[in-house]
Amino acid sequence: MRHDGPVTDSTPLTALSADDLAARLTTVRADYEALQGLGLKLDLTRGKPGADQLDLANELLGLPTSYKDRAGTDVRNYGGLDGLPELREIFADLLGVEASSVVAGGNSSLTMMHQVLTWLLLKGGPDSPRPWSQEPVVKFICPVPGYDRHFTMLAELGIEMVPVDMNADGPDPVAVRALVAEDPAIKGLWIVPTYANPTGSVCSAEVAAELMAMPTAAPDFRILWDNAYAVHHLTDEETKSADALGLAAASGHPNRPIMFASTSKITFAGAGVAALAASPENRAWFLQRLNFAAIGPDKVNQLRHIEFFGDADGVRSHMRKHRDLIAPKFTAVEDALTGRLSGLGIAEWTVPTGGYFVNLDVLDGTASRVVALAKEAGIALTPAGSAFPHGNDPRDRNIRLAPTFPVLSEVEAAMAGVAVCVELAALESLARD
């Protein structure tokens, strides 16, 4: 939906005279007062599936129809620590890895990430000189803007965070290479390689190859490859993720990446299935640690998903149904921002081809004000700076937009309001300068 309100002049705001700036501020304040008068109660805070997306998987509620997998394993009983073979094959196909590298787990890839980090701290990896907790300092490189739950996990575990820029083709490889070559305390790097949260960036094969091959001062350097959105396409062009495991093995660092994925935004967000993929040595290390924490995953839920999808192509077909539901919401975000803010020189935003978010950069120093204005108008946004370690965006300009959960009409209303707030915050700042 294009904005068709009273403010249509696209002259850059910094080019306006003081009088014109004051006049425009008066007009936009009136727009904002009208927005407040609508009594909105809208939420763009988290990247959750909408109810209509969850409905796509309701058939799961009547599955499985059997309690045995194709080998005759009784899924109701203990065992099978690495998950059902059929499910591992589905994940392997989707992630472009061998089924032998996959461990199919419970409902949360985030839990598997936390397990990996915790066990690295307590025990060290197969190529660690000692447990990470015995190092004086442990640091992780964090591409920014990035995924807030990655950052809060590191903070909770006492791991220091070193931000680097997330470019359109992945983390800045020059910056990463310089950091890891000199500092043995830097033990790892987070990355969402495909349709990254929140920028929608896709790590190119060239950048992925450089990350896997670069020399590191830490002999047990890890790249936690969170492929949360590998099949979450928004267009007919379905981007393929880089072959992290293959590139790492070819470069002589097979243990460097550990890959994660789940169906949390494919079937049911709290009742899906998750998986890890890694080198043979890392996989054995993970299962050795897991053996002390579990006797096997929820194989009933795994079989339920196997019956529902059938194979990896079943997943791909299912994701096209998701695309049909959420792509119009991303179009609504683009239309609202373009209609009101294009040409004003106060905001930039991504137009992602996949994933769950739109990354909005507003005038420096105004993101917190935009969020506050939106809240006062009944529109909840993710706190400014959430996509940075410790919530600290040094430029106070970044806002993550999550349009999937509300219905389309609510996205349109919310984004029209957000655009007003972005312009009002910018005008207030420019008027003070």
C-alpha cells in the first residue's frame, strides 16, 4: 500500500531551509497526532509465523499414523541418539550435506547451539588444547546487524563479543581475517548464512570459502553456521546456501563449521524438529557429550514430520505455501517505506528475497526515538539496537522489522505508522541541529 497522506515532497530533508523544515515538522506532527488517534494495537517485534502459516501444518496433529520407522524401529521407546535416518536424509538434502553428517534432535536448534557452546566451554572440542573455560578470555566475532538471541546466549555464557560489519555477501572477510589471525582468544564466529537475520544478506560461496580457509590463531576456531532460513524464500528464485562443510574440508579445516537448522518456521514453531550437521569428528564429539544428557530424541515427533513431508521436496513444496502467505506482507513494508520516505535521505531499508525480516536504518541518533514514537502510537517494534551485542548500536540507527505475524491489513497499518515516526524523528533531530 502506497502512502497517500499529505506529505509527498521527496526533497532531501537536509536540503530544506529552516522555514521549510519547520513547516514540514508541523505537518508531520499533525500526521502523527492523527496516527495516535487511530487507537492502534499492533506488534512487529518478533519473527513469528502467523496463524495462517501454522495452519498449513495442522495435518501434523493427526500424525504419525504408525509407531515404526521404515527399519521397523519402535519410535515410542528409548534409543536412536542421532535421530531417525529418514529425517536426517531430509535435512541433508535441504542443507546440501551428507546424511551421515547430520544429527536430528528435538524441537529447537537454539538448544543445540547452546549445547555446543556449553560443552566447548566445559570440555573443549576435539581439537582444543583445553576447555574454553580454562582460557583467560573467550571471544566470538558477531556480524552486525545480527541475531539478538545469538548475542544474548554469548553474554549469558560470559563470552565477549567482537562486532564486524555484515555485508550483502556475508561478514566482512577482511575484518574477520585480521581479527582471527592475531588473537587466539577469538574462538568462533556466528553467521546466519542465508537470508540473514535481520538484513536478508546471503553469504556468497566466495566469502564462505574465505571464512573456512583463513588462518586462525585459535586451533579450535568454530563457525556456528545457523542456517535457520535456508528454505525460506520470498521469490521464485530460491537461493542455495554455500557448502560450508565441503569448503571447510577442502581447505583442511573440517572441524571449523557446525551447521544448525530446524522446522520452527516451517511447521509448528514450538513443536518442530531441529538438526545439526558437522564433520565426522565434530559429530562424534557432539554425540559423546549428548549421551550423558539424553537417551534419545522425541522420535514420535520426528516420525510425524517424516510422514507429513515425505521427503525434502515435500518441504520445498510446503515452503512455497508459506511464501504465498508472507510475501505480500514484505511488499507492504516496502510500499509503505518507499511511499513516504523515498528520496528524503533519512532512511535505508532492505528488500529481502528470503527470511523473516526487513532491516531499517534511520537517521543516525533517531532509532530509539522512532521506537518510542511508534509505541506511543500503539505500534510495538523490536527495541532499537537489538541486532547488536548488548543492544548497543553505536549509531542508534538500526531497527529490525518483523512483518510475518500480523495479518496483512495490520502490517499495512503498522508500516504506514512507522514511516510517519521515522520522518517525525528525523525532522525533530534536524530541527535541533
